[in-house]
Amino acid sequence: MELFLNILGAIATVILAFIVGMSYGGIVRKITARVQNRKGPPWYQNFIDAYKLYSKTTAIHHGWMHRMGPAFLMVSSVVTLMFVPVLNNGGWFENMNFQGDLIFLLYIMVFGSLGMALGAGQTGNPNSAIGVTRGLSQMVGFEIPWVMALVAMMIQYKTTSITGFIEVQQESGTWLMFSSPFAFIAAVLAMLGMFRYSPFDIVGAPSELASGPVSENGGKYLFTMMSSGSIFTFAKLTLYVDLFMGGANNLLVLLIKTFALYMVPVLYGLVSPRYRTEQAVRYFWGWPLFFGLLAIIYAVIF
Amino acid sequence: MSYDKDSHKIFDFIQNWARKHSIWVLAYGTGCGAIEIPPTMTSRYDAERLGVRGAATPRQADVLLITGYLTTKTLKRVIRVYEQMQDPKYVIGFGSCTINGGMYYDSYNTIKVLDKYLPVDVYINGCMPRPEAVLAGFAKLQQLIAEGKANGAQKYKENLEWYRENQKRISPHWVMPEYNW
Amino acid sequence: MNTIILIFIIFLAGAILTFLASNIKGLLKEVLFLASVIVPVVMFFTGVKAGDSFNFHLAGFAFQWEITPLGYLFALIVTGLGVMAAIYAVSAMQKTKNLGLFYFNFILSIMSMLGILFSRDLVSFFIFWEIMTWSSYLMVVYQGKDVQKVGIKYFIFSAIGAYAMLMAIVMVYSLTGSMMIDKMIQSYAGFAFNMQIIIPILFLIGFGVKSAMMPLHVWAPGAYSHSPMAFTSLFSGALSKMGIYGMVIVMAGMIAYFPEGHWFRIVIAWLGGITAVGGTLWAIAQDDAKKLLAYSSVAQLGYIIVGVGIGTPLAMLAALFMAVMHALFKGTLFMAVGAIEKQTGTSNFTEVTGLIRKMPLTFLASLMGIIALAGIPPLGGFVGKWMLYESLIGSDHYLLVIVIFFSSTAAFLYCYKFLFGFFLGQEEKEWEHVKEAPVLMVIPMIILAGGTFLLGTFPGLVIKPISAGLEQLGYAATQGKYWEMSMLFNEWGDQVVLEPILYAIIAVFAFFLVFLLIKNHKNTRYVSTKDISTSGEVPKEHENLTFIQNFFQPFLRAVEPLMKRQIDFYYNGFGKGIEALFDFTRRIYTGNGQTYALYAIIFVVIFLLLKTTLFGI
Amino acid sequence: MVGSPVLLIAVPLLAAFVIPLIGMIWKELVRIVPGLVLAYMLVLSVTLLVEVNQNGTIVETIAGWKAPWGINLVYSNLTGLLATIITTLGFLVWMFSYRFKRNVDFEPAKKYFIFLMMLVAGATGIVITGDIFNQFVFIEITGISAYALTAFYTGRNSAEAAFKYLMMGSLASSFLLIAIAIIYSQLGTLNMAEIASKMHTMDPVFKVIALIFFITGIGIEAEIFPLNGWAPDAYTEAPGPIGAAFAGVVVKAGIYAVIRMVFTLFDIPAAHDFLITIGLITLIVAESTALRQEKLKRMLAYSSIGQMGLVLVAFGIGTHAGVFAALFLMLNHAVIKPLLFFSGSYLVFNSKEKRISEVNGLGKFMPYTAGLFALGSFAIVGLPPFAGFWSKLSVLTAAADEGLLLVIALVLIVSVIEIVYYFRVVNRIFFQEYNKEESVVPHKPRFNAIIAMTVLAILILVIGFYPDAVTGMLHSASSDLLDKSGYIDNVLQVGQSLIR
């Protein structure tokens, strides 16, 4: 019975993440439009797109890896979500997190991109491969400050579990973004790369790479990717909120916090042109790295 | 649309509604009409509010937008792109040139009537058609989709031999993969 | 007769018999070869248990061969991988010239590795070490390409390492009067301070060369890529582990003396870290699969060295676990490259692409190997990486965590390059005829890849022998419950560690796979890789659109400052300088009789003049 | 009882004079008789060695004159061992060079074997004689035959090499004579044992001067740097087997003379350090020079010199372990280096320049010979499980016992250099393409040569796998060398202890 409830909780989490992620995507489109002095699509435009993609025929495939690529991506997103406690008080939305899950997350988060990259590779489209190399390079870039921030946090609070961090924040009453500011700054700067908005949208790069890794995927493949991207966005945002912003006691708080956080990469992206790959990589090894080091020093000293 | 033979009516309705409000456009932009696409998409006319949005590759696109004249040399490419698109798919002929050749009516190297080579769902008249006309064209397409009448792809499939014959007349060295879905 | 000595005798006799039979037509030599690898291994597993020993005296030195728990663990790697590689080799090396030499050296390598693991005295340790060195050296030069450059480099570095070790050995001998490893460890604390530093450093040079530690790694890429792939899997998988084994032993000797966080340990750990980063970056830049894997081996060994250098129980556990894993997945990958090279004739990414549908089993094995290498759950590589991170954080080596993480993230780049370069991308007409590798080559790959999967799900299988080995080294703090040290395991106990995660992943994965398939399996059909969206153009048969040249150029441009200085450059300069110097000494011998006579006179005169200084009279 | 030690000298000398005569009976006898003689010597030396091992040192007086008045021969564990090495090698050289070149006709063969006999006789004499002037004579005999053998191939280069050798040899003789004269004038005796027993009475200044002249004189034979300029030329230009004989026989005798001086005759402790220093310099210079050689035999020659330097270092350590190591090195060198010269001389058989680059790919055509060369290379650089490893290990442990860490480090560094140049050649032989036309098939070794090489290879493997086969002998030999008073007693009290 307990297992059944757990599974039910997991499914509920996924659905929630899907809905929230998709809505956020739509809202971002709306915001982008408003910034550009347009009316923009309705906030639910992403749902329409998703459904349309789902209803399209998918008549071709380039082989098994190509078919499994989106599934890999989805697995990665869902598993990531499973390990992120959505709400503080546990219950249905706590799912599978365990002591030390941060390191696990770091790896499982890449798993999907690699699987997707394999799928993209099998299509034989050169644009896909170029996009993949860019994505992997950029990943090496932003993972460094991100991990530095996490390590600094681990040093400072002697825990490697996300729930551990939430507990720390509940006990002390302050958000970790205030008690370890440098780690937060490093993490947020890394987040810019993680969300792949401008200026770090070098993977898709519609005008030069024809959307890169996904260029051979349409219909249901694209639907899977789109929804997994939404889930992944939600999972990442929740992770940040859990780590730095004290988690959330109910859904409304969660939505406010995640949305506020989400605006950082979105708004930064709106006013930035695109970097070249090596510029993007080097960007993360500049100030973000510096803040990461500061964070570690700060953590070691205090 | 009546593609999925085993689908139900209400399902059709939802599908068509979604398709209608989410039109991903692959703009074939080498004709002079391509200049009208940016104003259509950007803030002045903002096609995105109708759900119209650019797509990067034929695999993702719903609509193939032929912006203006089509030379005999590029016809092959356009056909290839069209055949790579996934069902359901639509073609919009953009400008007079796609209807009857327009100002290139006597040119030796443009094709005159696009419909002989690709199943056009909606024509947008004008030389050039202004963005308002383009939006009107999209609205027409949406209407046709909602009614389930935008079935050019099916027509193409059914009359493939006829289309191929016309196409091969323009491109004598025809080396293209088979179209069989 | 003692089983231990019998094992060695069978190895030796088998090697010689195979060598002699190599000119006989038919399958005799193959049968002999397999028999002389498998029979002793079977004897090892059935007739020998930890604690057995064999003692004798030779040339005034006491020899003691004993099977220790740690040795048993490494022997598992050597024998397991050895048998697999042997089976693979029989098929892979067909129709090669000079097979006798190959088989001879192959058997001798396995024998010498087992010998190293059995030796409890430094003399036989060194003897087997050297046998291992020259037999592997003969493998490196076996194919006759670049022998002067690659082969000599390998042997010079091996010799430098071996002689550094020999120096340490004789120093230990002069200090303790005994060649026993146990004696050395016991009396280590009583050595003079300079000896306490010098001896481990000398040992470290010796072991560092074999385990390709920066800056002693320069031989590795050439040697790994030039030896036959059937041997390289063993070379990289097992032979390099001997360096690790030695390090573990030396560290165990020092453990009592150097406290945690002593600068000496930190230096070793950082050397390992630099090795990992450097190896990874250079692997990314390679266009040849063998070179890529060779640099990757360097990097992977770097992780292990980090673990050994840190030296906490968990770090040791991580290092040894990673050693086992590395043997498994690197064996698989080198075998896969060998299979591809055999089927296509090249191992260069820029030449061969799109083999996934031609060699699906090889791809499967490579995929699993790569996933394990990258340390992605649920395969075994992750468990090792996890423990390494945990131990590094637990022992306050924060910057090392970053370094290691950087290296293992950057490793994704070459992992992808490996899979993409060979298997994905455009399917070429040139490689249309390529078939799956012979079954004898595929089976070992699949078995080894399955091993990574097994260990990822049930790490307890090797953690038990590892913890037995660690107890032998004196890590008795946790009473045999090593899994409890790592947070990864204590959640679920020793056996079923990652099962829930695994099930979850499998369930979700299966769900979406089914979703994708059932919904449209009827309508979905395969289209070739020429049918891609290329702006309407139809690629011709001969046009290869695969993007593989300068694959990671932007990334490499970003890390250019790190890669500008190659250590090889300095070594070459040093070598050239030495040769020039020797060319100068060579001119002492002018070839002129008068000069020689003059030398003799000067010799006498000098000594007559300096007789008081020299002879004290 | 097969014979007495004197026969070890007398028989080959006699044979040397008889060879031209019996050549008149049947030409082939010129080749056969030396073999018989050497075989006899081999049997005799081994028997005597066994006997010495059981009963103690044999001191043989010539013509009934007791020491110190008469000439005497000392056949002890040490000298017996060296004599056995020399005779064994002599026999193997004969076997190898029995029709070394098919076209060598009667006249050169006669000369060749005459001088070979004299060479062996002289070397044996140097080792077993107990009289210092007698030793000088034997050095001269060895030298003269060596000059002649160097010039065996009548050519410009051979003649030049032989002339250099001759010149240096004459220099050596003069120095030796001076030294002997000094000693005789001071002590009034030429018997080694008596000199040793009276040495403490000698004026230190004369003592040192005598030692310096001695070492210089013998050092030329023993290839000490910088007195060894003749050696590379001689080794290169002499026939292959003679190179082996030089490395195995002549040098060993020279080294013996040096250590006899240092250990027994003179009581100067600083001489040991001197040996270490000069040995190290010899080792380093020779090995570094060998690295830059282009000719195979010349490389082997420098390697040989280097090995002798190492032997001197080991002797210089002066302890039992050091002497043991040195003797072990000599033994191994006497086994390995001839193998290298034998096989090497076939590898460059057809080439005129004898360059290393000409051995490319020969492993394909003469796998056995090339394999043996590789075996020899592996052994001489000290790779286990071959013979050279044990001697190198003994040297290092002996040095470590005395705390000579710098020596160990230098020896090991030089070993790396050694590895480099040997493996360059091995690589070329086996793993590079044959760079001449296929039609030029290399010269295959003859049956007798193969046997000679195989014997040496087997010895290498036996010593390598079971060093205890020889260590007992070496240990007693090294005790013998270090037992100075025992030597004096044995020789001077010959009347009382042994009736012979």
C-alpha cells in the first residue's frame, strides 16, 4: 500500500512538474513578447504546441539510438525530479531523496543529455553533432562553478542531502542564499548556462545549427523532449529553491519562489546576444569560478 | 482532418483545434517575398499571437511557406523539403509568382504554377503581399484546418504520379528517394 | 607439489610450448595458448586460497610467495581480464605473423602479474616486475610501427621507474637486512627521516611510471595504442594496476607514519588529480580511438592515484573499486576498438563512421563501457566516483573534488566522441560490407560489459574482497563493514545497494520506450542517414556529412592555455641534450693512437702528482 | 688426477708451436688440434677446481724451487675459477671459429689458432702465476698474440687498430717493468706472496709510485679509463670471436692482475676508493660513449669497457659481498658478452661498415641468432630472469650495505643508458623492415657456431633461473681473494703444507 502511494505521489509530482514547466515556458514566451513590444501567444501556447506535436505522425526513425534518445532525456528528467523534494513537509512530493543524493543528481542530470546526444548522433545530421559538441563543452563550463557552489555548501553545512539543506534552513530560519551568498552567486551564474537561454543558447542556435541536436526530431520525439525539458526545468528550479531559498511549505510558495528564480536566466537572456562556444566556456571559468572559490574559502573559514 | 481512420470525432476536433493554433512555419525564403516574413513575425504584426512560429527543420514544421518565385533549379530542393515534413503538413503559396508566374510569367527558369508540383493549400495574392495579407492567409489556413479541409498532403499522396511527372519535366535528372508514406 | 609454484611452472611451460608450436599449422598453438592461460587460472581459483604460501631461498635471498587478500583481489582482475583477453586474442590475432612471440609474451605478462601479486619479498617482486616490463615492451613493439620512438620511450620510462624502485629496494635491504615487504613496513617507522622520505618517493616513481602518473605518463599513449588491442585491454586494464597495487602497499607502509593530510600524501593526490585533468584534456583532442582510450586510461588511473594518495579507508575503497571497474570497462573498450580495427582496418574516427547497425553488439558493449567510464548511474563507474567524492569531501580536500569533477565532466566529451566517431553519424558506403566481429571477440566484450552492470547493481560483490584486502593493510577500524562507510550503501546495506534506483530508472525508461514504440510502430520506418534535413539537398552516396574533424575545437580553444605546454617536449629536449653531451664524451676516444698514449702518460703524471691527496701517503 | 696446473700453460704453448708442424701432415689438423687442447684444458681446469674446492689451494712449484726463490703457480678457488672461465671461453671461441669464414684458407687459419693458443696460455698464466715477473711475461705473451689477432684481417683499419694496441701495450709493459723494478729494488723479491708479506716494510712513497705504475700498466690491459683507447678499435677490427675472447679472456686476466695488486700485494686502503672512483668514471664514460656509436661491435666494445668499470666498482667496495658481486659480474660478463659478440658478428657478417643500421629486420632471416642476441642484450642490461640481473642486484646490495647511495644511483642511471642502446639494436633487428634487397640473404651461422652460442645461452638461462648453481663457487672464490694471510701462508709454507 505504501509503495502504491509512493508511486501515486511520483506520478502526481511528474504531472505537476509537467504542468508547471509548460506554463512557465508559455509565460516566458509571453514575457519575451511583451519585452519586445508584442502581444505574444497566450500562456497556454506551449500546451497547444505539445498537443499538436503529439498528434503529428512520426513516420520515420534513424535507428534505435535515435528512437531511444528522447526516452533517455525523459528518464533523466523524471529521475532528477524524483530526487528533488518538492515540498518541505515531505509526504507525497518527497519521493526518493536520500542522504548524499546531490552527487547522484549531478550525474543523473547529465545522463539525459548524453542519451539524447547519442540519439542525435545516430541521425547523421552534422548540425546535431555540432550542437552536441557545443552542449557538452558548455556543460563542462558551467558544471565547475555549480559543483564549487555545492561543495562549498556541503562543507559549510556538513550534509550532502537536499533534505538536509532544507532542515538546516528551517532550523536557522535564514535562507542559505543569505548565509552563504558566494555559493548562491556562483550557482546562479552556473544556472544561466544550465537553462540555455541567451547568451548561452549555443546548442540549439536556430539560425546557424537548425536547432542542433533536435533537428531530426519532430512529432512525438519533439513532444517527449519538450515535456521532459519542462519537467527538467521545474526540477532544477525546485532544486535551487530547496538548496538556497529555504524550500517551500506549500505549492503556492513554491511557485512564487521558482518563478522568481526562473526570471534570472530569462531576463538576462532577453538582453543578451549569443556567445561563441569558447566564450561561453570561458565565461564560466571567469567570475563564476571566482565566486565559487570565494564560496569555498568562505565555507572553510566559517 | 481525417487521417487517423480509427479516431473519433471529438478527438478530431481537439486535434484540429490544436493544429490550428500551433502553426510552425518553415519559410522557404529565397524568393523576394522573404522580406515580408520578418515584419510578419516581429512586433508590428506579431504572428506568434496566432500560434504561428518559425521552425528550423522540415521535421518539425507544419507549413511550408513558398515565398515568391521558384526557379527550376530550386524546385527539387523544395520538393525534397516538403517530402521530409511529417504529416499533417500544409503548403502556402506566397505572392503572385506561385499562382501564375506573376512578373516572371515569361521567364525561362522559373516555374509558373506551383500547384502543379506541390499541393498548395492556401495562396496569398499580391506582389508582394503585405503582412496583413500574410496574416489573412494564415487565418484562412487555420480556418481550413479547423474544418478539416486543408488536406493537400493527402491529395499529393493520392496523385503522386501526376505530381512526379510534372516535377520530372522540370528536373530531367531526377535522383530523389522514393516518397512512400 | 605446492599449487602456487605449479601455477607458475604451467605458465612458463605453456609459454615456451606455445612459442615452439607457433610454426605448426592448425589450431595446436591456439589450443596450447588458451590452455596455458586457462588451466593455471582455474588452478588458481580452485586450488589456492588466501594465506597459502611458498618459501624458498635463491642467491642468498629469502623468497616468499603468499596469497594475500589484497593480492587475491588484484589477481581477480588479472585472471578475469586475462582469460577474456586471451579468448579475444585467439580470434583477433588470426593470420598475424609471428604469433608465437605474441602468445609467449601474453602468457608471460599474466604470469608476471600474478607473480607480483604473490610476492611478499621485494626481490621476487622486482623480478616479476621486470618480466612484466619486458614482456609488455615486446608487445608494444610487436607490430613494428614506430618501435624506436614508442618502444624505446616505454622501455626507458619503465627502466627509470624500475631502477628507482630497485634503488629503494636495496636501500630497504641495507636498512633492514631483509627483503621482506612485511619487514619493510614494520621497520619503516624506525628509519631515519631522510630515508622515510626518499624510499617512498623512489617507490612512487617506480609505481608511478607503470600507473602512468603525471609527469611520468608520456610513454602511455604511444605504448597503449601501438600494442595489439588484444593485449592493450590487458595492458591498460590489468598491467597498469600493478602500479596501483604497489602504491597501495607502499602507502600501507607509510600509513602508520604519515598522518592524514600530510604533505606527502597531498602531493601524491594532487599528482593524481593533475594526471586526471591532463589525461582527459588530451583524450578529448585525439582523433585516434586507441590514443583516446590511452589518454583516458591515464586519466582514470589519475582518479585511482588520488584515492590512494588520500589514503583514508573510504578513499582506498574507492580507489580499489575504481581499479576493478577500470579493468572491466577499459578492457571492454579496447577490445571494441580492436574489433573495429579488425573489421575496418582503421581506428581513426575521421575515417570510419556509422557502424552502429553493422556492429550492434560491439556498440552495445562500448556503450556500457562508456557509461561505466563516464560514471553515470546505474553502471559501476558511478559507485567508484561516488565513493571518491565522498572520501574527498570527508577528508577536506575540497579543491581536489573540483579538479576531479572537472575531469570527469570533461570526460563526457571524449566518451561521446568515442561512441559518435565509430558508431553514430553517417553510414558510409565504404563501410557497407563491414560485419559484426567474430563471436569469440564479441563474447569477452559482452561479458566484461555485463560485469560493469553487475558491479553497478551489486557493488558488494567486490567490496567484500576489497575490504578483506584493506584489513590486511591495517585498516581495521570499521570491523569489516566497509559499505557502512559510504552513505551510498548504508541506506540499503551491503548487497542490494542501488536496486531501487535502478528499478525506478528501468521502469521510467521502459515506459517511455513503450510509449514511443506502441503508439506508432506500424507507421514508423527506418530511413537512412542520407535522409536528413539538409536544406533540401540530397546527399550523394560518396558525400560524408559526418561532423568529426576538429570535433571539440571550441572547447579545446577554451582550454588552450592548459594544453600549450606538453611535458613530452621537455623530455625530448632533455633526451637531446643528453645525447649531445654524450656525443661530446664520445670524442674523448679520438681514434688517434698518440692521444691515447698521451692519456696514459697524463694518467700516470696526475696520479704521481696527486698521490698524497689520493692515497694519503 | 688429470694433470697439474702447469699443464694449463704448458700444453697450449706447446700446441702453439706444434700447430705449424702438424699442419704439414693434414691441413684440417690445424683446426682440430687446438680444439682438443682446449678441451683438455677445460677438463683439467674444472677437475682442478673441484679438487681445490675439496682440498684447498694447490701451489705448484716449477722445477722444485720453493717459493720465494722459484716460480710457483697458485691454483686457488679464485684463480681456478678465472682459469676455468678462460678455458671455457677459449674452447667456445674455438668451436665458434672453426671455419668461421668458409673461405679462410690454410695459412690464416694456422696463424689464427697459433695466436689463439698463445692468448689462452698467456691469460691462464696471468691468472695462476704466483710470481710478479712471470705475470709480466704472460701479459706480454697475451698482448703479442692479441696484437696479431687484431691485425688478422689484413687491412688498413685492422693494422691501425693493432698498431694502437701495440703502442699502448708497449707503454703498459714499460710501466709494469718500472713498477716491478721498484718493488724488486725495495723488497728484493718477485714472489707475490713474499712481496705481500713484506709490503709493510716498504717505503710508502715507493709503494704508492709502484702501485700507480702497476695500475697504469695493467689498467691498459684491463681497459680502465682513460687507458682503454685501444680497446674499441681492437674489438671492432678483430674477428668477431676474437672480440669475444678479448672481452671474456684478456680483460678478465687484466682485472685479475689489478685486484691481486690491490687486495693482496699492496696494503693501501685508499686504493679501494680509488678503484670505485676510477671504475665509476670508466663506467659512465664508456656507457655514454656506447650510446652514440654507429657500429655494432664498437658499441659492444664500449659496453664491455663499461662492465669492467662496474666490476672495478664492485671490487672497490671491498667487502665480501662486493667481491662476490664483482666476481659474479665477471662470470656473467664472460658468459653474456661472448654471446653478443658471436651473434653480433653474424648479424653484421656481410656488411662492410658493420653499422647498426644494417641489422634492420634481420630477425626475419636468422631468427635463432637474432633471438640469441636479444637474449644476450636482455641479460646484459640486467633484466630478470636472466643471468645479468643477479650480478647487478649483488652489486647494488653490496654497495647499499656500505651506504654508497651515490654509487647505486649512478650505476642505475648508467643502466638506463645501457638499456637504451641495447634495445635500439634489438628493436632494429626484430621490429623494423629489412632495408636491403631481398636477394641479399644474410649469412647463416654454421652448426658449430650455433652450438657455441647455444651453450652460452643455456648458461645464461641456468644462472638466471638458478643462480645458486654458481654462487657457492663465487663465495669461496671471494673468501679466497680476501684471505690475504691465507694466500701468503699457502705459498710460502708450501713445503710444509702440500707436497707436490
